Amino acid sequence: MLGTLITGVLALCRFSDSPPYSPLPPPLPSGGVDVTPDFPPPVYRNNSEYDFQSLNLALNQEYIELDLFRYGLARFSPEDFLDAGLGSEYQYLIEYMAEQEIGHAKMISNIIYPYGAKPCLYQYPFNTLTRWGESGVYGFLPHLDSRASAELLINSITTEARQQMVFRQLEGLFPMAVWFIAGIPQAWAWTLLSPYLVHCPKENPFIQWQIFPYLNVTNNPTAIRNDSKAAVSTNVSAISYPGREVFFQWDNPGKNVSYDLKYQTSSLAWPPRYALWVSQLNSTYTPLYDVNTDNNTASTSQPGGRVYGDDTAPTFNDTMFVALTNDTVPVSPYNLSLVNPYIVAGPAIYQAG
């Protein structure tokens, strides 16, 4: 009987050594980049100066987000958080998002090592920082020469998208008020980020993207209400409306700005004639009214419309971007940077919902 058992076990072993029958897998579709074994293995490094400047800008964004989360936790007491409806679990969530930024900064630093920026001294915008950081990366991702580095950035920026939704929930807003998140060019992201860098280590690389004259929406809607409390979801999905009159004030070019006043704003476009609104998949121009180039003020009307026509999402909602231009240049999400030579001032963040 023992011999029979051993024979059976050996037979099973021999049987298990033979793979099960399988038909041949279908061939790969033609096309694609770096998807077959004959392509070289990925190298997670910047492949051009364009890559380096894009990644270094993103690294500066990660540093300020990390510092902001820590600063907010240190500045406000547990009682302050409780008064806003944020208990200890919410406070830990903010702390964990700071830890995420440590990982994001480390990842980008590794790609451009040893030439990346070091953390700086900052002053803070509390409400919209993660939004333009997210959109700024979306804007340059498809244009990077290093596709391998782009893959790593996708892995980090999708986390930042979740952070943005969390902050809307902490404000008591509807967490996802749009169908799509717009990408913006590097010069737009740097224009928005640059005022909040006060002092940086002298070895930090010079950021080569343009800084446009700053634009201020003087009657920007506010998401802060007396009854604002943190919630997973609310019915507060919009705080503005199409046709609302919007007022602007902007700087002249040539102003010394950003950390240690090392940069100057610049624009060769003049005079301002249009407001360019960038939201979701859409870029829309509205004419400026009451343009006063002595005081640098003007107004326009908030546009309306829906993403894909009737019975689809409003195009202009959530946090979006607005800049002043001297012409109506046709652009789309992939080539938005082509409008840069026509920008007089901006962008600014507009909080529509």
C-alpha cells in the first residue's frame, strides 16, 4: 500500500510539472511606445532642460504643500479645528497628507538628483494651493521627453487630486463639482506659486518659466460661510453663476517678485481686451468692459455653458483659472501654452464652486 501511495504521489508530481493547455495569446496591437522587450529599459531621469525645469518647478510646489500642511497644524490649536468641525481624525488626515508630500518631493528629487531645489521660506495661500499644483503638472505631463518620469508623476499627482477633494470636503463644499480637471502651462503655475516663496537657498536652480504680471479678482466668490462645516458631501455645488460681473485689477510688467526678489514679471501683450477662462476641457474668451489702463482695472461677465451641451455638467464650476489677453487665440487642453505670448496678466484663481 505504501508503494502504491508513493507511486501516486510521483505521478501527481510529474503531472504538475506539465503546464495546462492554453491557446496562444493575441498579438499586441500595433503602436505604443516602450511596450515591448526590444525597447530599452526605462531610465527615470530628466531627458532635457524642458524636463528639468518642469520637474524642478513641480518640486518647489511639493515643498510648499508639505510646509503648508505642517504650518496649518502648528498654527491652529485643536480647539480651532474643533470649532471648524474638524476632530482629531481630520487633523490626522492633514498630517498624513503632509507625509504624502514627503514622498512626492523625494520622488522628484531622485529624478533630477543632485540638482533639484531645496525647501524655502514661505508665506501661504490656504485655499487653492493644491489645485494649481495639480493642474500645473497635468499641463506639462504629456510634453515631457522622459516618459518614464511622467509615469512616476502620474502616480503622485493622482494622490494630489484626492487631496484637493478632501479639502473641499473640509470646507463643506460638494467634493467633485466638475467632470474634468484642467491642466495649465508651467508659466501659469509659476506665476501663481511665485508670490509665496520668500527666501530660498542660494544653490536652488533658477526657475526659467515666465512670470506674468499678477492679476487679482477683486470680488472673487468665497467658499467660507458661517455655517461651513466639514462633510463628506453637501448640496453646496456652486457659489457663483453665469453672467455674474467680475472685477479685475492687475500689475504692470517689470515688477521684482518671488524669493529674494530674483525674478521679474514680464508681458509683451497689450492692451487687455479679453478674459480667458480655463475650466475642465474648455477655454473661453469674454470681452472686457470698463478697461482703465491708468488704474489697471476692468470687468467682464462670468461665462456659462455646459461641457457637452444640454443635460451635462456646467463648464464653469469649482476652482478655475482666468487670465487677461489682448487677442482670442484658439487653444485646447493640449496646446494651451500657445496663448502665453498674448497674456497681459494672470492667471488668477476664480472660485466658482
